[in-house]
Amino acid sequence: MKNALKASTALERTFRTARADLNAIRDRIADLQAERAKVEFMPRDLSTIEKEVDQAIEAAIRDRPMFFPFLLRQEPYYLPIAGSFNKSFELNAFGVFAALDAPRLKAAIMATMPADGLTPESRSAQLARLDTEILSAEIAEEVACRELERALGTDMPRRADANPAVLLAPDVEIGLEVETVDEAR
């Protein structure tokens, strides 16, 4: 009886250790996913934003925001110069500002931009690295779950957001040893 109690205690200890290891893997996955979300939604770098601001200002000026067609018309559509300007401003305020003083408009926009953004290349590289780490951790999690299931003879719960490709992968693809039955026996 004493040996059975020791075996039971050792089994419980082994299960608790295995469960703690599985929880540590799941915590790592959650941390990596949070880091991925942070990288994904970080602002862009200043040089990329500056290029887009320059393109927007150039496009706005090309649209001729200071053209006053209202001045060319005769009664009853005639608006005085102030009315024409106000109408142009109402229709395209950004274009009017760009036409009047593009450098100051650009400076005002750039002053509000964060200085710690990521270049598109850096963002892609970081996301690729994190995706690889997440996949490795999810594979380790699935291996741990399958090993626990074999040892305990019961199903282990999976995370709701687990990668379906990993869940459905054959044992060989995730690195589990496949036990073969010797047909000669």
C-alpha cells in the first residue's frame, strides 16, 4: 500500500509539473501574440509619413484648389472674390492650405507625428520573426498536450485561438515519435 501511495504521489507531481510546463508555454504564446499586436499597430517611421504628406500636398495643388470658377460666371451665379474663396475653402480646405503655404502645412502635420515609428521593412522582419516564434511555441504546446493525453488517457483542453494547422498536423510533422507495432509479435 505504501508503494502505491508513493507511486500516486509521484504521478500527481509529474502531472502538476507537466501541466505547469504546458501553462508556461501558453503564457509564452500569449506574450508573443501581445508583442506581435504591438508591432503590427506601431506607427510608421517619419520618412515614410513625410513622403506620403509630400504626395498628398502635391496632389492637392495639382487639383487647382485656388481656381475660382465662380468669378468667371455671370449673373445669377456670380459670387464676389471673398465668396469664391470661401466656397473653394469649403470644398477643399487642405488644398487651399497647400496652395497658400505648403511648407508650413507640411511642418504642422509633421509636428504631430510620433518619432518612434517602424519602417515597413523593419515591421515585416519583426512580424516574420514573431510569427515563427509563435508557431514554434504552438507546436511545443500541441506536443505537450498530445503527450499528456497519451500518458493520462484523456483529452487535454486546447486554447480557443490555437492554430488549426498545428492542431490537425500529424504527429510526425510536429516532431512526435510515432509508435509502430511490430507485426511479428
